[in-house]
Amino acid sequence: MTAAARLPGIVFEVEPRQPRTLLPRMDIAAFVGFASSGPLHLPVAVEDRGRFRELFGADPTLAWDAERGVPQPALLGGAVDGFFRNGGRRCWVVRVGPDDMPVREIDLPGLMPAGVISAGGLGGAVKARARSPGRWADGLLVDTQLRRERLGLQSVAIDPDGEGGWLYSLQLDRAPDDWSPGELLELDFGDALPRLYLFVDALEAVSVGVILTGARAYWYEPLAVSPPEAPETWEHVDEAAAVVDFQLWQSGSPAPDLPSVHRLRFSLHVRLDDTKWRLADLAFHPEHPRAWQHLPDDATLFARDLEHSPQSSDRGAEVLHAEASFPRFPLAGPEGALEPSLPLGMDALAADLDALDRAPGDSTRPDIAEYGSDLFLDDRLQRLGSGALLGEAERRYYLLHQPLSGLHSLLTIEEITLIAVPDAVHLGWSRVIRDLPEPLKAPELEPIPAWPDASGRYLIRWSAIAGATAYRLEYGTTPELDRPNRLDLFGRALSLDETLIPPPALAEIELPADCPRPHYFRVRALRDGVASPWSGTRGRILPAVDFVACLAQPIDEVALLVTRLASPPDAGVKLSWSLVDPDFDAPDAFELQVASDLGFQSGRIVNAGTHTSLERPLPLNAAQYYRVRGVRAGRVGPWSNSVSLEPSALATVTLESVSDFDAAQVSGDSVLLDVHRALIRCCAARGDLWACLSLPRHYRAAQVREHLRQLLPRTSGATPPTASAVPPLSLGERPSLSYAGLFHPWPGVRLDETAAMSPGAGLVAYGPPDGAILSQMARQAVDEGAWLAPANMAYRHVIALDPSFSEGDWRDLTALGVNLIRPDPRGWLLLNAETLSPGAELRQISVRRLLILLRRLALREGRGYVFEPNSQDFRDLVQHRFEQLLSQLYVRGAFAGDTPTAAYRVVVDDSVNPPRSLEPGRFVVELRVAPSQPLQFITVRLVQSGAERLALEEV
């Protein structure tokens, strides 16, 4: 499989360098938020920015920020980019969104269900799915390419199988390479018999070659009514009748020539914007290991990786799995029961996807219509306290096999120690409806006169359009009117009252005296620079004569009229077309074209066949334009009139106003508070997770204080009732506050054109500090140790902050435990790193991270001691091992104390393991440590001790 701009060469895959440490990893983070693509509510591990963008796509636009005049993108991508940009090495990502987010289904050209009665054009084509839900797949362009491998046939036989069916046997001179059950063979008998498609069940080696057998056969013959350039149409032939014809053919004299036999495989070609993919050697039957039906969607692919499922014993299936994974192929197989398919009408040459335009769509409709805390949380777990949360999550996940959703899905990922939810800071959005003016209708062109008037001019007439200020007439000698003559006719304003005289709905055209030839005409109305759709294109041989001696090819005067049939307001729109002149014969086929622009520069064919109507969805925001033309004997006729489908109102998704969220209006049931409470409880339940909490960009000192007041447990009185989805923190949960810290304001990063994946590329992009904070903590854990405070280090690529805080606000918020990023001559950095804990012992982030490290260390070592004999030698061994590990931490500065004895102790004696606890097999190791505290303030005194002597003293 290849991606865009790839050339032949050698690829070196670099394995990420693993940290050199005997300690558990403390640098792996997790992020939860909105993305364009990727599985929903399923953790996915990524180790670089490129892989993240490959799986989760560009940052989706959520709404329009009317106050700043810019689109508001999702913030997950910026946080992950910031994590890797500042030194992070590995993180897990959870894409969240509504469970009913649709998955696009896409027709595979030329691929039809096996056994379909008739097949041709796009009707009845099998459908693949986009690999994940979301509107990211609306622009996918897909084509197929058939590959035939000729095989040497020696004989063919069809015999009864004893069960009312038929067994097909083919003897070949050699076995096909890379053969698997489910291979598809095509037998072409020429004009003698229909074409046979056979799925092979078994291969048997014989003295001369091999014998292939199969019982699943399908006979098809092309319909003779297909025009040369129209899509090929096939009709299914009853198997019993086809077998009888085969037997008669085989018994003929002289013996007929053997049919040609090909093994069939195909390739899928996909394009999305400037990126292209190709997946080759795909098979047609689900039993084949390389069947296209087995292409995994994201949920299947990453759930398998998450569950560490064993690899398939079929190497071909594993190869297909790997090819679809790296780089990630955008299509997946169908959902539900898997059925075989046939390449009826599939071409041996793929279409030029670069020449096609993506489908017009509603670019203002977000994947997430309503913003709420339910997007981020598992509704079965969100009301549980930290004491019961982990047990219930594990019961549902491991015992009931129920997947968890939102940030709760990360509870079962043991390796993560840091977590953030950057998209929890949005204000929410709503759809604003604005009425649209009545669109300008297309004029209707009258039949072209056969002869000029007395002055030698042709009078071209059309219907007048109300409100039109001008008309534009185009005419030329080709149906496409690619190089037309143009005539504009304007209305005239009276000088007294400025009343507009409408423009004339006619024009006099003088054509050069020439041999009779086809001429084509079309017209449109104009109003204040806005154009209507084109009328239907009318054609006529001018001047008209009874016998045209010099005309090489007569004109095809089939013109069509597209009408929009009435339909319910919420339903799709049914388009219908018919001949303007019923005396003409109907074309062999029709081509219906749709575009997002009046000039049809983005036009694409959406229907090709003999149908005379088609239902299309009503657009929500963006107008769509349709026209149709006939095809006869390989020649196309003129385009019909254009029909516009426009929404009755324009809906704009707009962010809520900041003024609605001032300090007095921060409600207790807001999304942000719900997510922060749930994060704190999840981290406390795990005991080895730490959360980075961020705030909306507009929060100033007053809003920060109010948010803290509502987030932290009340120190007195009962907790007031609330309608929030997540209950407020209680006094009993105050120890949980050390598992989270609050950070503000938003850093601004200048994104270059190549790295930026969100709106505003090349400008300063602001986002929550989650990614930068967690990456600094991760990098510090690898380079120095998780017990060091993540402060006093400049962040990379940060060039601005928003909002700014005064010195007074900085002192007040720091006293409340808020970690503010500050400007400094060395860059933008933190000067404090504190948790939300009210107690001094666990106030520092470094202390909590050290205790998390010790917990993970104890769990890792303890797993190796299970089922060991509980003897004194065993207890001495455990004590020695832990003293050895803690000694290394002490040397590296993790503990306070002048001597190891003062810094830590490992207790395994009778004080924690009395004889009565040893008998049932219980063994306790107690680790007592004195965490080192970060040095926050150093006072230096300048002392003059003589006439010209200064001294520095540390106080």
C-alpha cells in the first residue's frame, strides 16, 4: 500500500528509544477529547505526532467564535502536538463523541454482490465503510482496479455433486502462486456461453498440474443494449440452464476451444484531499485471507491491539491486517454478515482520482451537535465515589466484557500515569438560524428558430424572471459551450424615480454565413451580481436545410428538463428529468451531475444509467446544483437546465458568548466541573494517576476563584443538592485532591504551515497548557526523576500567554494552589507546581508523583513474590530488594535526610507481620520514606563588611 508522494526506496523504521531505568515508567500520558477520525471511546497508543495525525486527522472545527471572528477547533490535537513538541515520547488518546455518530458508506465501483440479478453503472454496488465515524470521510474518493492473472487450462468439467448442485473441476498446468481457498476464477467462453465466475474450494496436485474444484459458481452475460461508452451492464443467468448449455457446447463437434481462465484480484484506490492510498491484491470471498470484507475498522483494529489478541494462524490475514494498519487505510469492510462479491464491470485501469472533485458537503455541520459532560464520561460510573469506582469499572470491563467510555476507558490502561481532558474547557455552542433570500430562478429557453429574420438575425427568446436586472446569453458550436460567445443584456433605470425597466427577455443573434452546423444556446438571469442557474441548453442545426451535404455528423437534439418534485420538508428531494420534445427517441443512458458551484467546476457524475429520477438529501447549509444530459451511441448531448437545491435557512454553529459565563454565572453543573470532579475521582481510585486540570481561555482571577470554590469540598455545612451529572466532592474526598493540579493561562504557539493541522496556521494558536505541562513532567521523569518539581523550566515554542494576570492576582491565585505560567527572561515557565491538596504534606506535585512511583514500584516487585514460601529467608530477601531500590532513589535525591536511615526504612518485622497474619499467607511490606521537598525560595543577603568589601550570605 502506498500513500501520497511515495517513491520506490528503502524505509528505515526506527523503534522509539526506551528509557534506561530500573524504575517503572512515569512518562506515559493520556489525552481525551474531540478528533476528526479514529475510534470512539477506545484508547489508542501513539508515539509521535505523525501517527497521531494519521489516525485522528486534522483538528475538526466545532463552532464559529463570533467574538474573535475565527473558527473554534477541537483542542485535543494541539495538546498532543504540544506533548510531543516538548519532549513527550508516548501517550494514549481517547476520541470522544456521541455514540450515534454516523459512519459513511461508500460504493465500490464495479463490485457487485454475487448472485445479483443484474448489475451495471452504480446501481447495486457493494458498499465499504469508512474506518471510523465522522464527517472526515465525506470527501473520500474511491475507485477499483481489476487484475487478471492468466492460468493455463487443460480441461474443464461440470458434474452433479450429489446434493442437487454442481461441482466444477478445472485442471491447470501449474498451481497459482500464493493460492488460498476462496480464490475467484473467471472463465470466458467468448460468444458461445455466458461468462463463468467460480470460487475455488480446494486444490489437489496430480501427476500433470493441479485440479481446482469449487461449487459456488455464477454465470453472467452482458446485455447487448449497452451503448459503447455507457457503463457495462450484466445479467445473471440461471445456473441449471447455463450448465445445460455448457454440456451441449462441450459435446459439439469438432471439440470447441477451451475457455480462457484468469484468477481475479483487485486494488482499492482512495483519495482524500492531497493524500492517496492503494491497497492491492484483494480477494472477493470472505473465506479468503485477503478478502476486502476483512478490512478492519478502527474499533476492531485497536480493540484487538488493546486486548493483546493472539495473531491469526493465517499469514495472509496477518499481512492484510498489517498493510491496513501502517499507514492506516481509510476504508473498512461491511458490517454484519459478509457476502461474496464479483467484479462485474470493474475496469483494469483505475480512474484518475486527481481529476475528480470531492463531493459537495455541509462544511458547517459539526460531528458533535450538543456539548455536554456525557461526551467525556461513562454514565454508569460517573456518580460513583473513588472508593467504589475502580472495582465497578473492572467488574464491567473484565467480568461483564462491557467496554467503558470517555475518560473512564483509561482506568484499565495500567501504564499511564498522567491524564488531561483539553476539550472540557469549551463554552458550548448552538445552531443559529438565519433566513435566506429567495433564490433567483433559471429562465426557460424557447425553441431556437430554424431561419433568421429579414435582417439575417436569429431571434432567441426565453421566459422573464422576476427580480432579474440582467440576462447573460451564451452560444457556441459544442454542447459543452467550452468556448462560448457571450451577450449581456441589462435593464435600464429611469432618471426621475430610478425605477428599473427590466432587461429584455430576448436577443437578436447574427451568425456567420457558413455551412450548416450545430449551434447551442443557454441563458441565465442576474441580480446584483448574483447569478441564477443556467437554463437548459438548446441545440439546432443552423441554417436549417433539408439535406446537409457538408455536415459530418448530425446534431443530437435531445434536450432534457430537470424538475424538482414536491417532498416533505424533512425528507430528501426527488429530481426527475424528461424529454422536452417527446417526439425524440429516448437516449441510451443519462448522466446526472452535481456540483457546489454554479459553473460546475466541482461537478461530478452521481448517477449514470437509464433512470429518469433520483432522490437526493436536502443540503443543510451549502447549496447544491444539478443538471443532466443524454448519452446516445457514445455521444453526449447538451446539458439540461440547472436546478439548485438550497436550504430554506442558513444554520451557523456558534460558540456561546463569554459574557454568559462570568464569575457570577459559573454553575455547579457545568461540563468543566463535571469533568474535573470525575478526573479527580478516577486518579484517586487508581492511586497511580495524576490529572492536569485546565480552565477556559477567558477565565480571569474572579472566575478562577469561583471555579475553585465550586470544585473543592465545602469545609462546613452539608453539600448542597445539585442537578449535575457528577456529584460534588465531599469532605471525605479531600485526600483525593492531591491527585490533580490546576493550570492557567493558555500558552500561544506559532505554528508553521507544514506542521499546523488546525485553522489559523501560520498565526499564534492558543490552547490549554495540558500538553506542555504533561510533556515537561514526562521528560523530567525520564531525564531526572518523577520526584522533581515540574517548575522553573521554560516551555518550548511558546511565544505568548492569554490572559495576563497582575502581580496581585498572581500572588492570590498562587496562595490558592493555582499554577500560573509566567513570563520570565528565560522564557515562559511555572514558578510553582502544586496540587489541590489543602495539606502541606501532599501540596507539592513532586511528592505525589514520588508516592505514585513507589506504589507502582511496590506493585511491580510484589507480583514476583506471589506463591513464594513465607519464610524468614524470604522476608530478608524482600527487605534487601526494597532497600536496594530505595537506596538508588535516595542517591538520586528522591528522599530527604542526611543518612539513608533518616530518609527511608523497609519494615517487614513482627510489628507489621505478626504470627497470626503469617499463617493465612498474608505478608506486609511497609515502606517509610521522607520525600524531598522542592526548594521554592532562597533569601540572599548582601552585606557590606568593610569600606570596599561586599559579602553574600544565604539566610
